[in-house]
Amino acid sequence: MRARVRDWLNQLGVARADAEDLVLACSEACANSVEHAPALPGPNALVVRGTLLVDSIVKLTVRDYGRWHFAPRTPEEPQRYDAGDEPGGLKTQPASHSGHDIVVIGASAGGVGAIAGLVRSLPADLPAAVFVVLHVMSTGTSVLPEILLRERTLPAAHAVDGEHVEQGRIYVAPPDLHLLVERGRVRLSRDAKENGHRPAIDTLFRSAARAYESRVVGVVLSGVLDDGSAGLLRVNLHGGATIAQDPEDALYAAMSQNAIDHVQPDLDLPLADIGPALVELAGRPPSREILTIAPNDPVAGDPGSLDPQPGKPSGFTCPDCGGALWESEEGEILRFRCRVGHQFSTESLFAEQAEGVDAALWGGLRALEERVALNRRLEERMRSRGQARNAERFERRAQESERNAALLRDLLHDLQSPRDVADDVDAGAGRR
Ligand SMILES: [Zn+2]
């Protein structure tokens, strides 16, 4: 009988560790049922009915197992989430008492203080798993977990690829790795950057919305540009709850202001009120209608997917790889994506283009100054040989290049790209 149950579980794609628990549970359930079953006629019929009985008991037990997994076990033991959405995995339904127990938080400039302040207001027994992306430099180190541990509320650490999702823990994205949430598991990936970032807020939010749908709460805190809006919109489309920090309360208002403008989140709150709201949401079952995006909807495609790319060709090139960008609309948000999966919001693309213009202008200035130097050298050479006419020709050229270089230098001086703003401020985290 146990072999049959194992076969069944294997077909259902249940992970080996869970399967052994289930085999025991099914055996007990079957033994009980057989003991209390009415007398069955004939040996062949008995085998057939017995097989059907085992199958139905296994199905029921597997269904119940999902419920056990969602129910808190003991206060000391953190709740683990099932792995139902893993490839070929077991689909389970949340128990009716499940609240918004997957919290995803995104911040960039001014984000360290905001995240620490939010964590400070959370209870140590928060019945939710918390995931944090702070836009950090790919090459830098991140001490955010240590900073959050000082708040003495929830344990915080850099996420580890493949670890279980557990309530009452904070998973922080390490530098240069995307933090993704799968059903029951944490994933880290070096996929293409989004809005020039890895880790990226939108990438985390999108993965959580896909895995846990209406159980997710998305929180956008202090930051520049419009990072987080696309991810928050996806949380909203999947029926999750959405919160933006009150822009007046944020050290850098643009990120939450953009989220408010484009997503109309359920709540916009000062930082001090976000923690209590998360506690309240964790105890409230998701009730909103789920507007799940169909899997074949172009905007639901995976980054890096091959042809056909979602949307239409934009005529722009990807600032990260030079490839063509396709544009697509999601709600009010326009997105750009290249073949290999670099993704940009309009503000991020604008910032990247401004950086490209800046680099091109400095390149132009360098070329002009080299031209001045070359003409001056040739002018001197001609004068030393007594060729006054040729020397004057090179002098005129040098003067013309000097005038152009001066104009360009003035232009560069006056030009401030959005990227400059972002670079100035990321509270030790910074963009690339
Ligand atoms: Zn690209």
C-alpha cells in the first residue's frame, strides 16, 4: 500500500521530504478506513474497490496536508509554507484563516532608515514572512541584515537560494542577486537587471504576486524614480494589498509618489503606521477579487523570453546591452524590455538615456580638446619651419575647436541628469 501511495505522491510531484510524512498519514487514514469499511463482496471486486479507496484517501489526505501546512504549529516553531507552485508541485489551498502573510518591501534612496523604522514597529510574532529589496550597488556589501537585527524584533538575514519560506523572518536580498519568491521557497538569481538594478524591487514583487497572489502585501518606501510601481501594480492585479509610504513622510518622495499616481495603492501611510497596518493585514483573510493575468498575456511573460517579445518594437535601444527594446503597457505603466530581459520603466529609461547623453557629450568634449591640441602642435611645427600661412590655418582650426569645446563644457556644466540625483542619495546603497 505504501508503495502505491509513494507512486501517487510522485505523480503529484510532492517533494520527497513531504512525501514520507504523507505516506505515514495516508497509511493511518487507510488503516482506519479499511477497519471501518463495510464488508465487500468477492476478491476481485475487493481489490478494485480497495484501489479506489486508497486513491481517494490519498487525495483527501494530500488536500488536508496542505491545510496542516498552512496552520501554525506551535508558537516556538516557525510556520513553513508549502511548495505547491514548484514545477509539478502540489497545489494546495490556503486555510480559511490565512491572512496577508507574504510581505514584500522595496526601497532605494533613503531606504535604510525607512526599512529599519518599519521593522522596529513590527511585533516579534508577526505571522508573516517579510522580504526586503533595497537597491544596493552590485559591487558593494550590504549590512542591512545587521542593521535590522539591531531592532530586536524579527530575525533578519540575507536570503539563501532554496531555503524555506517561514513566518516571522526577514529575508534580505544580497547585492547583485535578484530575490524571488516561489511557493514555499526563496530563490536568488543573476537574471538581467531591471531598471538598472539587481536586486530589483519590481522583480521581487512580481514573483511574490505570482506565487502567493492575494496573500501578498506590497510596500513601497522612500526612493527616487519610479522603481516599484510596476511590481506594486502586479501585486494589485493578483488581488494583494498595496501600501505606499506617504511621500511627505519619505526622505525621497518620488518612488512612493509614482506608486500612488500609477497604482492607487490601498493605503498611503506615514512610516509609523505601516507596521501596525501589516499586523492588521496579516490577520485579515484576503478577500479582494483576484484579477489574475492570463499566462498568455504578453505582460505576464518571463524576462528573457525569446520571440515573440511582449508589446511592440519601441525604436529605442537597451542602455545595458544595446539591443532593441519592446514596449508594453500594464495598467498606466509603460514598460520596455529587451530580448535578454533587461527591463525599464519610463523614468528609469529616461535616467539611463540621460546618462548616455552625458557620456556622449563628455566623449565629444574629449574629441574637441584633442583636436585643439593636435592643431596647436601642427601650428607650432609649421611656424618652426617658417610656413606662416599653414600655421595660421591650423591656428584658426584650433580656435574654432576651442570655442566649440567651451560651449560643450558649459552645456555639460548646466546639464543635470536624473541619474545624478539618484547617485547622490542612496544612503550608502546607491545605484550602480
Ligand atoms: Zn538589454
